[in-house]
Amino acid sequence: MKIAVFPGSFDPITLGHVDIVERALPLFDKIVVALGRNATKNYMFPEAQRLAWLEETFKGESKISIAQYTGLTTKFCSELGAQFILRGLRNPADFEFEKAIAQTNRKLKGDLETVFLLTSSGLSAISSSIVRDVIRNNGDYQQFVPKAVHQL
Ligand code: ADP
């Protein structure tokens, strides 16, 4: 059974995240969308809210489950028996950042592969941080997020 973990903050989940997960579905038997708790990050939305949005967005898909974890992503993958980490790439900055994390993760757990999917054209400008800015300033953020997040 091929299990992938898609880790992130999802503060909030965007159409960019949804696209990566849906396109990865044919590659894996199971995808665990996992909300990681990072002590150094200040989140805009509470964890329970971010988890509820993930549950609602992916509720119709039996291959997808939602989880929350604290600590190293590699350790969480071991606990789940996941062999893959799934990440999205939007631009060169993502590449450099993701490369360092993926190489470190492989040092920590040699049999764990990170699989990258390129962002779909049209979605590459979407990031949770920009969406948060749009929300703070009362802009039309709905076009960037799945239905579950339309009502704040
Ligand atoms: P993190 O806090 O770990 O960066 P995010 O929730 O911001 O978590 O992102 C999780 C993953 O989704 C990352 O791999 C990120 O590159 C990817 N991602 C975010 N937005 C997009 C997008 N528009 N297109 C493709 N991948 C994306």
C-alpha cells in the first residue's frame, strides 16, 4: 500500500493545495493531508478551524484522510507507515526551500521519498499568506479557496 503524507499549515487551505492533492490521487493508495503544528509559527486561524476545513473539503474522497501531528514529519510518516511525502512546487523559491527539507528528511529517514508536483498554471500565484492578506483587507478571497472556506 502506497501511502503519502501531504504536510502543511493550511492557514487556510487554498485551491493550490486542493489541486496538488487531487492530481496526486492516481499515484497513491492513500493520501494523509496532515496539519503540522509548528511552535514558531503564528497562525491566523485556529487549528480546529483549519482541520474542519480540510475535513469538509475532502470528505467525499475515501483515499484521503486528515490528520494532525506535532514534531518531525519523518517521525509522523514512520508512525503511519507512509513511504512518501507529497509537496507542491510553485517557483524557484519553493524549489530551494523544498530541496533543503527533502534532503534533510532523507538523511533522517533514508527510505522516505518526497514527491513533488508542479503547480497548475493559473494556480501558481496562490499562497496561504497572500490569501490571509486579502482576507485581512476584506478582499474577494473566495476565488482562491475551496467552498468550505467561503464562509468565515
Ligand atoms: P507550509 O507551512 O509547510 O509551507 P503550506 O500549507 O503553505 O505549508 O503548503 C503546503 C504545501 O502546498 C507546500 O508544498 C506548498 O509548496 C504547496 N502549495 C501551496 N500553494 C500551492 C500552489 N498554489 N500550487 C502548488 N503547490 C502549492
